[in-house]
Amino acid sequence: MMSKTTLPTQLPDLSHYWIPFTANRQFKAMPRLFKAAKGNYYTTMDDRQILDGTAGLWCTPAGHGRESIAAAVGQQLLTLDYAPAFQSSHPLAFEAAERVAAYMPAGLDRIFFTNSGSESADTALKIALAYHRVCGNPMRNKLIGRERGYHGVNFGGLAVGGIAGNRKVFGNGLAGVDHIRHPLDIAKNAFTKGVPADGGIALANEFEQRILTLHDPSTIAALIVEPMQGSAGVIIPPKGYLKRLREICDRYGILLIFDEVITGFGRLGTKWGADHFDVIPDILTCAKGLTNGVVPMGAVAVKREIYDAFMEKSPAGAIELPHGYTYSAIPIACAAAIATLDIFAAEKLEDRAANLSDYFEQAAHSLKGLPMVKDIRNIGLVAGIEFEAIAGKVGAFAFATYLKCYELGLHVRYTGDIIAISPPLTIEKHEIDRIFSTLNAAIKYVANQGETGLDASNYLKNEQAWAAHQQPDEL
């Protein structure tokens, strides 16, 4: 590594940007900045190559720097940069919707475009509420989420989400919301490889036994779940769990929404989590991989009968769904989505992920037995490594491990006491080996340092030196 006295890296002024979901003061004291990306690697400000173990933020399944996507976006900017989203449109929006519909599970072929996963979640909730109203059931106005669920950061998604740290700062959000229990049971299923075998039916039955009894099923509009809970630290549902939820929703006329912002586009070795678990929801939300992370875009796919209900039951000439965004189906996003789907079709990235999943699984579980490792969970090309909790220092071990991995040339994601791995689907076997050998070294290093290892200021000395040398004191 370069010496502190050299200080060759010229940082931008860090003072103005309020970084999301980040401890800003800590980050600006040791800034971790990427200046380029290609394939499965980032380039840092000091020209180090960092293996991308997270596909960006779960959002670049086809790897970085795809020329066909860049060309499509660039050409579209010069052809039609923007068209009004309300009361008019452009041909590429309809082409993109047709392509996305063809990629969806059977029957989910009516597409509403958004700009993010958060907007997709809120859009899906609004569609569910409006659907019951247009069908003459306005008392179906309650929404059910799940503990440790993540559905973005808008008020609807926060309300049905179940990550306490995301909710408590902002108050109650929406009324008429409740939650079912999450499916993680480390006591019974620690170090399970793939989908846990037991407990799924009984856990799903709690939805019927507890939530429906408390609220009356005729008042519930929708249940929203992630097929696999990603942001909460890779929580994989036991066998039969999602199928049973589907049966319960069918029995009581409740819409089932799958949030597939993370599980879509090949992450589980299938196009969708719905395909992996063989359960088709009524509404499916997506984003991230839809454009390979190049242009913000999300989508909500609904069953045709839901769309048809709006068309048939709304007054003639009325706006059937008074909802949308200025940038819904913006031309460059449509171009990026089509180009991304072309890559998936040509390179069969879902099959590639499926073929690598066993190798990935074995590599992930090679970490069993290391200090502090409490559980390892995996499915497709995603793994979660959960550490033993340290009293009064939630997340400190995982954060230190994340920083050490960065020093060693690997980017991972930490959330609470969990490290999540979700590489691009273009990952190679030798890169999978590197991911988990680096994690192995980082975990051992942090554990061997004891209390000192938990102190973030002991990592990224070069980054600390750059910040101290070049930035204003008020940072």
C-alpha cells in the first residue's frame, strides 16, 4: 500500500453530499471511492482493483461496463431523450413493457414502470388497495408485511417493511398495517445448505391463525413478502412456506405481492424467485437488475385480471389509476432494460447462476468453524454469513470485516451482524474462490485482534490520510 507521506490521490470535496444509509462522519474520515468499473471489478481512487462481491447493490447481475447497454442508452439520448409520461408516451415504453412481460412468470403481463424498488413497492400497495375498491370492496384496506422485510424507503414500503432501524426514526407511517413472523430459525436451521427442509407449513399457518383472526380476512387487501429476504441478511424460507402463503391468500381473497427487487433477474438461478419456489403472486415488483443498474428503473407486473378490473369497472373516460412518476418509462431506461434483457437472453445468465450455485454453496460453507461465525445461509448466488452478537456493539464485527475485505481487494455488504455476498452472475469459479478466501482471511484477522479489531479507525489508513490531508476540518 502507498505510504501516508505520498498522498497522491486527489479527493473531491466531500462536504456537500449527504450519503444515504451511511454513517457520514465515519465515511468522510476514510472515504471509499470507486472511479471506474469493468466486468466483475471496481477501480478505486488509487487504482486498486476491487472484486465486486455484491453486484453493486444487488443491481449489476450482468457485470459492469456492458457496451451494448451503454450504446443503447447513448443512442437513445440522441434520438429521444425525454417524452411526457402522462397523457402521451413513446414506442419504446410499449416495447420495453412487452419484453418485461415476456420475462415474467405466466400471467403477470401488465406492466407499470417506476424508477426504483421503493417506488415499485409503493405502487404495488396502491394498486392492491385501488383494485379492491374498484371491485366494490373498499373495506379491504389493510396491508400485511413481514418482520425483517425490506420494501424500500418510501412511506408505504417502510410501513409494511419490518426492519426496525429503518422505521423508528420516522414514526408510524401508514395505518392499518401489521406483520407476520419472519422465517429465520437459526436454532433449528443453522448452516443449512439451500432451502431449510422443515417448519415452512407451520410458520405460514401463523398468518391464518393469528393475523387473519386479529383483523378479519375480509378487511385485508394484500400480503407483501420477499421470496428471499435480502436486505435483512439473506433469510431463506423453509420448504413449502411460500406455497402455503399462496393457498391462504387464495382462500381469503387477499392479493399476494412478491417483492423481487433482489431475487429477480437470475439471482436464485431462475428468472424470478417465483420460478424458483414455483409460486406465482398476483403482483410482482422489480428494479435493480432490470437495467443492470445503469439507469434508475423499476416495474410492477400484475395479473391480467387485475388490470382488466380497472379497465372494465372504472367510469368511461376516467383515469383508472391516478398514480405515476415524471420519469416512468423514460426512454433511456427503456433502452437500457431492453439491452439488459438481450444480454440475459444471449448469455443465459440465469442458467449460469444455477450451474455455479453448488460451487458457490460449497465455497460459502467453507467458512463454517471460523471464529464468530454463527450461521451461513445460501441460495443461488447469494450467501449470508452471520456473526455472534457482541453486547453493546451491534454490527461492529461485520463492519470491521467489511473494511478488512476492502483492504484486501474485495467489496462485500454488511448489515447488522451479517455479511452478504451476491456477486455478478458473470462471476468465475476462481473469483468465487477469491471471495471466500478473502473473507476467511478477514474474519480471522478481525477476530485475532480482539477489541482492537473492532475499532474502525484501525483500517484504511491511506483513506484516512487522504481525508485528513485534503478535506476541510468541519468534516
